[in-house]
Amino acid sequence: MPLSYDEAIRVTQSAHERARQIGIRITSVVVDEGGLLQSLARMDGAPPLSAQIAESKAVGAALWHRDGGSLAQLVQERPAFFKAVTRLVRMPIIPGPGSVLIRREGAVLGAVGVSGAKPEQDLDCAEYGLRALER
């Protein structure tokens, strides 16, 4: 069963809740398994470019079936291959902390991407957002 619209909204709202708790402003994005946008929300005061960065993080995770940290490692190990593959998608892929896969019953349903703060804070918010699906 694919991720519903309501679930995607819950993930982005939960990521923003975490950002408020730790005193930062972010953009959170949810994409489906094909990297297509389901939900995008930018907090007041979040950097304008954070919307594009968060989506690029989420798209990379969803299409590669790898969290952002794992994707960054792949870039280091196989830079030429990564560069070639990034030309095949509709938008740039940004590897690194701040994106996590959304899975259900072993299947990848998409990914959440966060941008606007330090990489470890982006990741914290993305993971917190993902946990909203368990609540």
C-alpha cells in the first residue's frame, strides 16, 4: 500500500515539531518511491533554498533506496557512476545526512528529506518525522 497524502503530511508536520523543539527552522519534504513530491512544507524563517535541497535529498534517497548518509558513501566510492546516474533523474540529487527512507513491510514507499539546519539536525528532524508513522 503506498504512502497516503495524510501520512505524508503527518511526517512533514512531525519533522517541523522536532525543529521547533530544538530551536531551528527547516523545510521538510516527502516523496514517493519514484521520487515524486507528495508533501513540502517550509517553516517561517527557513532558508528559501532549503526547499530545493530537502527535495533533492529525498529524491536521491527514494530512487537509490539508500538513506542520505549511505548515499554520500556511495558518492565517495563510485563518483563517476554517481555523476552519470544523476543525469537520469529530473532534479539534482544531494547526498548526505538529512534524508531517510520510508518503508512498510520491507517495501520502500518513498523518503523524507530535511534541510535548513546542520546536517545532524536535519537528520534528527527527518527521523523524528518518520516516527510519526509509528504513532
